[in-house]
Amino acid sequence: MLKDRTLEDDYRQWKDSHPLHERDWKFTTLSGQPVAPLYTPLDLEPNEYTKEIGFPGEFPFTRGIYPSMYRGRLWTMRQFAGFGTAADTNRRFHYLLDNGMTGLSVAFDNPTLMGFDSDDPRSLGEVGRTGVAIDSLADMETLFHGIPLDRVSTSMTINAPAAVLLAMYVAVGEKQGVPSEKLTGTLQNDILKEYIAQKEWIYPPKAAVELVVDTIEYTMRHMPKYNPVSISGYHIREAGSTATQELAFTIADGMTYAEAAMARGLDVDAFAPRLSYFWNSHIDFFEEIGKFRAARRIWARLMKEKFGARDPRSWLMRFHTQTAGVSLTAQQPENNIVRTALEALAAVLGGTQSLHTNSMDEVLALPTEKAVEIALRTQQIIAYETEVVNTVDPLGGSYFVEAMTDRMEAGANDYFRRIEEIGGVLAGIDQGFFQREIAEAAFQYQAELERKEKIMVGVNDFVSDAPADIPILKIDPEVEREQIRRVRELKATRDNERVRATLEALTGAADRGENVMSYVLEAVRAYATVQEISDAMKAVLGTYREPAFV
Amino acid sequence: MAQQGRYRILMAKAGLDGHDRGVKVVSRALRDAGMEVIYTGLHQTPEQVVRAAIDEDVDAVGLSLLSGAHMTIFPRILDLLRQEGGGDILLFGGGTIPEDDVLTLKQMGVAELFTPGASTVDIVDWVRAHVGRPTEASAGR
């Protein structure tokens, strides 16, 4: 009897009868992974649909965390903004909200990120430069002036001093008459990726993770609609990692927070539904979409199978996405509008819950109002003109996309095994494991650019001599002087006895190993500054110094 | 002093900036090109950078800044180098620095600035062409 021809036979016959005529080119993903000329059902697992893909809103959530996705609700258009003084940024917030932005996202300056006040000598030249300068509750009140916190959700990119800024947000709510139970938003508060990639820290890693657990515990009890941690791959990728490293290192960080919270006796289903993620959307369209889909599936499986979460909400990976700053070029900066649009489309096709689109001038300086408007309009064009939102996970079932998703998951699992072998994330940070892996990937990519195996238009090919001619946002040096005046005036006029007492109480609580959140809140209400509060905890927790890995 | 013909370069991060991708890529490229590279690590004050440059007796300092604080930190390091007797140490740098600031800083005495998209080949070539003459530099001290 004649055996049935299989798909494998057909594929082989197709390959044999059509010899490849290919350009002299390395066909690899942005992360250097080889890509085959064609993908077919042969690249998928047996029973791929039922085991690996499934339906949106159902385990393992490969196709999306909600059954109706963007037919139900579009993603939140959330543009990260912050520069100069609180009053400067408050004006930018109002401008963005007036133009249809649906959520706020605060960028803080370097002194705030490192727990220094504007008048500290180490802050010299940095005040209000790459974000807004916040020294005390007084600045925070100005920042949210005229913005009702019961109606607008706010994301805050703050990590080492996250507990302080969270307390300030609660205190602003109190002043507006909004109880903490009603506050919505997200604290980045992912300190592990600071040691791995972004490098803005205060305390040593182990103590810092406990502080993160303090905020998880506090929001669990007092802020049920608030996301206490946004576990972030964005900065790991910007520092030069591959897509797989971004995926694996970030989820490894997420597991570390979950383990630390459970070690304190918190029930996984009480906190896991409020954990969220933050991904980079880089320029390799399909690699990124595979990454987003794999991320959801990996987290769902880990939460259910490794951590024993039983509430399906604990299995959901909700995530924010930002287009890749490092993909933008200083040369021919208008081209960045196009790059950002493609990256934003990948994020939407990957099922993001919120999105920041970079402005074309961000490789040169903080964005101008005009550039920010184009970036926001890019999201609106995707949402309202392209019709890609009409069906859930439109690329699901593409042989290539599913194969890419599977490969991402397998690559992440390999890294999880390696991280476990070296003793976990904290041990990996101490040993410089993550730092070296990322530096190596960054160096390899630079080498590929210089060999012209990867092309950046306008940088190593298609170069134009015409100078870039776009306006640049300049921060007036007067900002720093004004902010220093403000914080000094505050320190001279507040009730310093009350400040001292609240700070002492905080140091005591940290020393006893208590949850510090309520003590931080008392100090914030007394108008203690970010640095004073950070110093009060440093006295017990210590400070971090990174060994200089090259 | 550096052995003859072998450049000694201090690669530095100053201020509160945590972006170290560029400084690490350039450090490795200079090292691969046969130079001696010392990296300060992150979050150094200008005083610490200048102290390290003089103690390590380097030929040049490569300063990386992506924090927007370049108009404060580059001039401060130039001043301190001159004050501390390191006026013959070349200061170059890189980062997100708008073009008119590049011009101003070069007028002040920063030898060269590399902005996004610069290739490590160009940086290595520039160091070879401009940092050269390490033996003459030592003779002047």
C-alpha cells in the first residue's frame, strides 16, 4: 500500500526543487538569532494550539490576558514626562491630558532617583535635567496641582526611593480628599534591574528587596487598586541586552520579589494580581512580538506551577511597553518617527496594556512639546486608523510568530536554569553575571554595526551630510537655582522638631526590621525631604557601591 | 608612566548618571586596540575623577555623560585638571550632547566629543592620532 505523503515530504520536495537564491547577508534577528527562510507547521509543537497558544483570557494567555482585548478597551496612552521644576512638569501634564493622553507617567531627575536633595553638592548640574526635581511633599503638591488623583492614574518611574514617593502620592491624595484605597497607578519600584542595568541605587540589594516587599505589603492592605512594582526589562534592553536576556533576567527578578514576599508570609494570591511588567519594544518587529507573547505564557506557567497561585488574576502578566530609545538615531532624527511607529505597532500586536512612544528628538535631549505630540499622535493613528485593534492577537497562528514565541520561552528557561545554578538573582548581581552578559551583548551588537552586518539607516549606511535641524529643549540653569532656593526655604520654615521626631522613628523602625511604610508616610507629612528620609534608612540599611565591572 | 607607545586612558563616569553601556563598549574597544584602560566605575565626583587621573598618571581621560549635566561637569573637570597639575592630560568624552554644547565645550578645551552613532573604530583612531607622544608628555613634568 502506498504510504500517505506527509507535510515533511512536501516540504523537502519544495526545498529540493527551489534552490535558494539569497543575498550575501546574515539573516539573523536583532539579537543575533538565525532566522529560517520559511516557517511551516513543521516548526510548531504537536498540539501547539491547545497546549501552547489557547484562547485569549485563558491559561496560558499567549494570545492576550483579556478575552476581548482592544475591542473591550484600548491600551492606556501613557507618555513618560518630567523636566525642570514641579511647576514645569505640571504644565506638560496638563498639555498632554488636554491632547487625549489617558494616564500620567512621571520621570524624576537623577538626584531624586538617587535620594539626594537638590541642594546637595552631588546634585550639581543635574537638577531637573532628565526628569522633574522632587525634594519634598511641597513639590509633589505642585506636580499634581489641578489633577484629580481619583480620576487619573499615575505611573512613577522611581526605584531606590520608591517608598518615599509612594508615601508622597498618598499624602497628595489626602490633601485632595482622595483616600488611598481609591488611588490608581504604578510604582516602578524594581530595584533589582537597577543593580543589573539602570544603576540608580541607594541601599545594598538584599535590604532594598525587603523595602520593595514593604511597599507590596502596604499597598496590599491600603491601596488595593495600585500596582506596587513594575518589573522592568526596558532598562536591561537599553543597556544592551538581547531580547532573550531582557525576557529572562526580568522574569527572574519578578520571581525574586514573589519569593521574598512569600518568605514574609504573604499569600501569593494576595499580591501577585498587582504585580505588573514593563517591556522594551525594539526594532525587530517579529522578535519583539514573540517576546511579548512568550512573556505572558512563561509568567502564567510560573505563577501557577512554581508559585502555586490559584487565583487566575495572579497568572496574568499585565504590562506597559516603551519603544526603544536606543534604536533612535541622532542622524536624520525625523526617521525616528518611523522607527517609533513600527515599534509601537509591535507592542500593540503583542498585546500591551499601556504604551509610551518615544519622541524623535530624545536621542539629543528631552523632547519638545511638538515632538511629544507627534509621538502621542502615532499611538492614536495605530488605535483609530489602522484597524489592527479589531481582532485579538491577529498574528497568532503565524508559523513564524509561534515558532519565535516558542524559541523565546525556551531561551528564557535556559537562563532560569543558569541563574539558579549560580545561586539566584542576588548572587548573580554580586558576581557581576548579569552585568557581564549585557556588556558582552552590547559589544557584539556594536561590532556587528561596525562590520555592517546590522544597519542603522543614517548611521552606518544611507548617511547624509545635511546637519540635523530640529529644535532642542533646553533646561534653563535657573531651574537648579530656583529649586535649591525652594528646598532651603522649606527646611527653614517647616516644623523641624516634628521632622526630627519622624525621622528618628523611621530609623528605629528600620532597625527593628518593621515595615517602614507608615513611618515614611509620617515623615513625608512633616515635609521631610527625599534625602533626609533616605539618610534615615541608610543609617541602618547601609549604602551600595558597585564593583567596577568592565 | 605608561610604557613607551602604550597609552594609558582613564574612562570615567561622573555625576549621578547610571548609563554605562557606552563607556563599557568604548573601554573594551580601546583595550582591544592595545591601550591600558582604567575604568572609574559609576557616580564619581569630578574631584574623584581628577584624583584618579593624576594618581594613575594617565595620558587622557574619556568622560561619558548622558545625564544632561555636561555643561557643569566637563568644565569642572577641566578646571580641576589644570589646578591639580594635570593640565597636560587630554580630556575627551561622549554622550547625549547637543551640537551647540559640543562647540562650546570644545572651545573651553575639551579635545573631542563623540555623540550617538560614533563608531569605536573612529574613537580608537582619534585617540591614536591625538593622545600620542606619551614619552614627550612625561618629559614635561
